[in-house]
Amino acid sequence: MKKRILGKTGFEISEISLGTWQVGGKWGEPFNHATADRILNTAVDHGVNFIDTADVYGNGESEKAVGRLIHSRSERLYVATKCGRKLSPHVDEAYQPEVLRKFVEHSLKSMNLETLDLIQLHCPPGETFYRPEVFELFAKLKQEGKVLNLGVSVEKVEEALKAIEYDNVTTIQIIFNMFRQRPARDFFQEAAKKNVGVIVRVPLASGLLTGKFSPTTTFNQHDHRSFNRNGEAFDKGETFAGIDYLKGLDAVEEIKKLFPKDPTLAVYALKWILMFPEVSCIIPGASKPEQILSNLSASELPALTIAQMAGVKQIYEEYILPDVVKEKW
């Protein structure tokens, strides 16, 4: 597994790592610890050393599974978790330092750890980025030995740019894929200037970029791809990268023409992200071990051609960019 440096954390991490939103089963299904254990161990067996989780994934069960993994392996594994999404309502006023402190302490307990490698604010409201006291809390937690680094998971580029104004923000987790290309234009260069690590989430646009979906594909009623297409439950950009589903399918058919049928489009979509040197790692999810192996194979693909990169950009500008401009992604 090829490694990259995670910004000023100094961590040398697998360029394809693992996100654990659905690690215990498919979205909308009950968390299954046996499945989670198989997926997590398969990832580590094949060179993954960076795991991203959150206190809300699987209602806290994902953190427990990650903690179990850490204590069962001899490898140095880097763990990132997130806090803030437990707040209900999820509004700026709820982001109080003492509440966030309790979230961090609960995550430490859930994973049976003394220190978190990376704690990330979990897509806070836009107003929260303008409250220094929130960011100062994590400097105190670092002094106390409870965290090593602070990062922020964001919805929009403007939030990422604001977050890195705080010197103690070491990483940004951001949506970036063939359908969400703006970070490469407006954020990556600024992140590189400040040596901020870039963690790419939603790399396959909630599965759209696997090339396996059709207009008749159905999803579990508890799967966000069923109930959040227009942002009914949380930010619209989390589901299919905010793209209209049918329009996304049309774009996928055009993208398929740029690449061979073997391997799958998903592998090429991940390789496309790796073509950007500012990216520290990608964190695709997996609901079964076989998906881990497919995702990791992207690291071994040869570089995409100039023509392929230009083709993806052209399709993005024709099919996707008008919606992106409207939503300010």
C-alpha cells in the first residue's frame, strides 16, 4: 500500500484508507459487529493503517468496533473520529466547549484509548467556524494528552478555507470526486500552503460512481440514498454528492466511455482522486470485505492519461457544474 503524509500531523498513512459509516452493514441495516470485524481486519491485512469513524456511526457501535480492532492488532493504526453530530438540534448554539469535551471523553471510553490521534468537528454549522473558543478547546485537550490533532469535516469549500485559518486545524475532510471538483480549484492550493492534510470523503458519490446503479435501483427506506436526496434529513451534499440522481446516471454513462470495462468504474473513480498530490488519503466505505479489495486496487492502477482527465473535466462541466454553482459546492 502506498503511503502519503497527512499534513502537519506527520502521520504516514495509506493513501486509500477506510471510512466506517457503513462498516457494520449496508446503510439502513442494524450494525453487525461480526461484519465490521471482517471488514476492518481485511483492510489492515492489506495495508490500511488509517481508520475514520465518528461517534454517531452505528449509534456508537462503529467506534467500539474500531477500538476492538486497535487492541487486537500489533500494527500502528491511526484512528480519526468525529464529534458534534450528536447535538440535537444540530445548531451553532449547541456547540459549547464543555459539551464537546464530553463527546471526546466518551469516544475515548468507547474505544478504550487514552489519546485520539485525530478528533474532527463533524460538519458543524457555518456560524461555528467563527467562534475561536470552540477551536481553543481542542488546544486544551491536546495539552491534557487526550488528543494529538484537530481536524474538521466540512460540507463546503468556504468552510474549509475558514477552518484552516485556525493554526491548530491539521486536517480537512472534504467531499471530492468526479462530481465535486471545486476543492481542486479553490481549496487544495491553500491547504498545501499551510501543510493541512486533505482527507477525501464520499469519493464514489454514495455509490453513483460505481457505475452499478440504474433508474430502477431501489434502496432501503432507512438508507440516506432513499430519504435524503434533497437534504430532507441532513446536508444534501452528503447523498450522491448533492447531484440529481438521474442526471448523475447520465454523466456516469459518459464517464464509462473514457475507461476500460475492467476494472470497474469505482476503481478508476478512486484513481482519479489519487491523481491530485494534495490529497492525503481517500476514505471509501465498505459493507463487505470484497469491497475493500476492490477499493485498494486503485492504488496500483497506472496514472490516468491526460485525455482521461480532460474527459472527466468536460463531462463534469457539461452535466454537473451548473448544479454545483447553484449550491455553492
